[in-house]
Amino acid sequence: MSARTLYKVTFLNAGKIYELYARHVASSPLWGFTEVADLVWDSEGSVVIDPTEERLRDEFGQTRRLHLPMQSVVRVEEVERKGQLAIRDAKSGDSIVTPFPVPGKPR
């Protein structure tokens, strides 16, 4: 496994679907769990702020390892590059975090 391997991890938690990117995904030493470590975020000095990434960073920013119940993991994909992070409602699939409203744009 290369140090540059990147995984997109999709999992269900409290009625929401989370999509995170990580460098390490493996079977956890805790029976029945999947271990996700080395979460990948956009660069700290970015001028553009993604509200979804900010919310995920607030929740998981100090996390060294996630131990997710195997039943909550929907999908693990090995990807070439990091894409958009997401938090969606599990039933409707709609985004939970909405961007800041732009003046003159209808909702």
C-alpha cells in the first residue's frame, strides 16, 4: 500500500450520510469495526471556504482514528484525487450543509 493511496469513505451516522477522504482504511482491532485514519482536508490557507468541509473539520478535525461499525460503512473507494466532501440526509439525499445565500438569487 502506497503512502499516496487515497480512499473515499461513505458512512451512515445519526440519519446522515458522511463522505470523507482518508489515507488509511483497514479492519479495526476492535471486533466489528472499520478503522479510518489520516483524514485528508483541503489546505489550511485556502481563500475559498467550503461550509461542508468546515463542519466536518469541526467534528472530525482532531480525530486521529475513526472506528466505524461495519454496518454503517456504505462504501470505501480507492480514488485518484480528493473530491467534494458531503453531508447528506440519509432519506432524501439532500445536502445538510447549505452554502451562504447569495443576494439576488432565489432559494
